[in-house]
Amino acid sequence: MVLDYEHNGWYEARDKVGFQYVDCIFDQKDILFVSRAGINEARNFHDANQITFHRIKDYADNF
């Protein structure tokens, strides 16, 4: 699991949160990715209202 909104301070109902269409690149030891997101008072999980950016540091060391 790379996105866990419940443990990141985003306190919303599951039917209101969704991350879709993730795209990523590798940056040496990190993975950088963006996601279309329905979060922070989106009408529902599918109606995206944000694009979020994330970094997984040293991904190979975590598996």
C-alpha cells in the first residue's frame, strides 16, 4: 500500500476518498508519483478535485 489516507491526517469517510490514475517515475532510489484524487470534501471518491504528489524514499530498501 502506497497511499493510506486514514493514517495521514485526512479524516474523511471512505466513500468520499479515492486515488486514481497513478503515474510514476524512478528517481535514483526514490519513486515519485502523482495521483488524481477525490479528497478534502470531494462530492464522492470518483469526482477528482485534486492532483496529489508523493515520494517513496529508498523504495528498494523497504521490500
